[in-house]
Amino acid sequence: MFQFVYPAKIKKDTGGFFLVTFPDIPFAATDAKTLSDALKEARDCLEEAVAGIIADSLDFPFPSPVRKGCHAIPLTAQMSAKASPARTSRDIQRKTVLFPMVGAVKLF
């Protein structure tokens, strides 16, 4: 099974909290007092954002590569399993399928 891993930017704000944002999901953001808590909150925030995207039948954002300065936040196996059909069904509607080991392939 393919696991989705999203990049998260974490920076300390003026109030001393660690603010977490996701470049691939602009509306998803959270914060916490410590970096450790921010990373835990990031995963929860990501899960909720992806659940909302699936529930609302929005275009599913495929994760971009995790670059220097970003943290890798994986979806749980359960949410990755839910996300895979959502991603695939939209790709089929666009006549493109993403294969984890190959990339995007045009169907016709």
C-alpha cells in the first residue's frame, strides 16, 4: 500500500508557539507550545484535513517532496488506505492514474 507523507513547515511565532503549516494543503494549520507537541498536532491536523477533503469530494492534493527545512508528516495507514481510492477515482476522471512506483500514466 502507498503511504502519503506530506511536508510540513514549522516555525516559532512571536508568542513562543510552534506554528505548523502544510504547503500542499493551505487551509491546514495548527500550533503547539513545544516542537514535540507541534509534530503530534501536525499529524492530527493533517488527518482531519485529508478526511475533510475526502468527505467534501475536493481535489485530492498529492504530497510534494519533503524538502530541506520541512518535516515529513505521514498519514496513518488507515487514512492512507482511505485516501488512495479518493486519489485514484479523481485521476481516472481526469484519465490519468498515479502509480506509486511509476508516476502518472495517461489512460487514453
